Amino acid sequence: MDLNKNNIKKIIFIIAMGIIIYTFIGRIDMVYHAIGWVVSLLFPFLIGICIAFILNVPMRAIENGLFGSYHGRHPNLIRKIRRPVSFILTLVCIFGVVCIAILFIAPQLVRTFQDIIASIPGFFTRTQREIDRFVGEYQWIADKLGDIEIDWTAISSHLTDFLRNGAEKFFSSTVSIATSIINGIVTFFLGLFFAIYILFQKEKLSSQCRKLLYAYLPEKRVDRLLKIAALVHRTFSKFISGQCLEATILGTIFFIVLTLFRFPYALLIGVLIAFTALIPIVGAFIGCIIGALLMLMSSPRDMIIFVILFLVIQQIEGNLIYPKVVGNSVGLPALWVLAAVTIGGGIWGVAGMLLFIPLFSVIYTLLREMAHVRLRQRKIRPKKYQ
């Protein structure tokens, strides 16, 4: 190898990367702590970026719908007011949806809790009756249980210690929860202010980022990065709008069906399933479990019919609605969707499920494009792999 200038740079780069990797492996605990510290420091700004990205979806639609094709008088005035007006209308729409949901749900929720409290004595009475019937039929089990000797003094002592320790832990947990709530509120508002700045200055920030990239990176590499960034933005935006639309449709279907069959808690269960359906694949089943428990307090027969109706509606939704509304928006096969939900849920829980589906869609699209390019470069004919 000739020791010219380029080769010397490559050797120095390889040696430096080797030292960095060796240090990283040897001090993995310190590196992990440093990364956690940086993430906690930047967390309000990360929250602000997420809020800005979510609000930008309806805000862009409102801005394009109201001012996109405007060619009348006072163009400078329209250019100045279109962003604030679109932002205010976005907040009004979101606040209005939340208020309407609260106005409709709050009375239903109070009525549901009242019905549940009123049905508890009857539920326990039926349970006690079933227990007595079971004991009457299987008397030998009751006789065996009666022969068991129980040290009530030891149980009382352990129960006292448990309550004492539990009281101390409850007090410390209450203080910790209150502190976390206050920190969460402060972090949310810091993120909201940062999101407002991003939304009002997004073109300027985008131009500054492009200028910085083109100043320090090769032009072709920046073009590729910007193409990937556009793909990420388009995929995530379509996924958010599609998932919200799909959840709304599913909740509305459940509300209509439960109302037609005169089931109790129709509105509450419909809204509950609409919110839980925002979690891909498994979310609606969480709503089904909660709805089935509510139905059980009313009647086991209603619970069984509700579960059957849920399975039927879920099949219709999974085969007809979801592929049209969400599947087309991200362009991801069902197997990749399942893998994204499983891996994302295992890493970051619900947030990971929501994040990893569009992320996997981006990876899938990039891998498909690179594979097609490589196949064309190697002159592999389609009949060999189709």
C-alpha cells in the first residue's frame, strides 16, 4: 500500500475508530449513563419535536385547504396570518374533540361506575350462591379444607408488618408520584413551547439544516439523506392520520352495533375501543377485555355475545378497513407489521408499537430500493427470483 495522503487518513480513521470502540466496550456502563443523561437533558426538546410533528399533520391540511390556492388581494397579509390562523384552528379542533368526548363520556362514566357499584352486591350474592352450590356438590373438598390448621397469630403478625411497611411505601410512593407529575407537566409545557416555535419556523429551520449539511458533507450524500428524510416524514404523517382515522371508524362501528343490540355502556365501550385501537393490532383487544369485564358485571350472557360481536367486527375491520386505511398508507406487509409491533412493544412498550411500524416501513422501502438497484447492477433477471 502506498502511504499517500488519502491512505494515511484512512489508517488514522481506522485506528481512531478502533480506540473509540474499545473504550466504548470497556466503559459501557459509563457510556450508558452518559447517554441517559443526555437524553434526560434533551427530553423536553424531543417531546416538542414529537408534538410539532403530530400537530403539523392537521395544521398542514388546514393551511393548504384554506390558503393553498389563494391568489386574491393582500397576498402579504395572507402570508403573515395563514400560519397563526392554521395553528389556532388546529388547537381549537383538538380542544373541541377533547371537550366533546368529555361531555359525552363523563356522564356515561359516572353512570357506569354507579351501575357497577350497585351491581356489586348482586354479583357477590351470585358468586356466593355458586360457591355454596359447589361446596354442596363436593362436600369432601370442604371437609379437607376444614382439617387444615391455620396459625392465626402468625398471620396477624405478618399482616401487621405488611400494613406498616405498606404505609411507609405508600407515603414515599405518593411523594414520588407527585414529583413525577409536576416534572411531567413542566416538561410537557416546555415541549409545547418548543413545538410552537418549530411549527412557526419550520421552513427556516429546514433551510438551516440543509445549509449545514451541504456545507460539511458531500453533495450526493446529502441528497440521499434528504430523500430518506422526506420518506420518513411522508410515512410517519400517513401512518398518524391513517391510524387515527381507523380508530375513529372502529369505535363508531362498535358504538352503532352495541346501540342497535341494546347493550349497556355502548358509548363508553365505543370510545374506549377507539382510544385503545390507536395501538396497532393489540389495542382493540385491550378495549375488548375491559368491555367484557364491564359486560360481566351486567350479565355473563351479554359478555359472551359482546366477545362474539367483537371477533366478527375485528375480522371485518382487519380484512377490509385496516388494509385500506392504514396498510396502504405505510405500504408494509402484515408480517413486518407484526414484527414491528412485537419488537417495538418489547423495547419501548406502547410508544414502541406506534413508532416501529412507520420505522419498519421506511427500512422496508429502503431495502427494497437498494435490492432492486443491486439486481440491476448485477444483471439478474426477474425470473430467477420471482
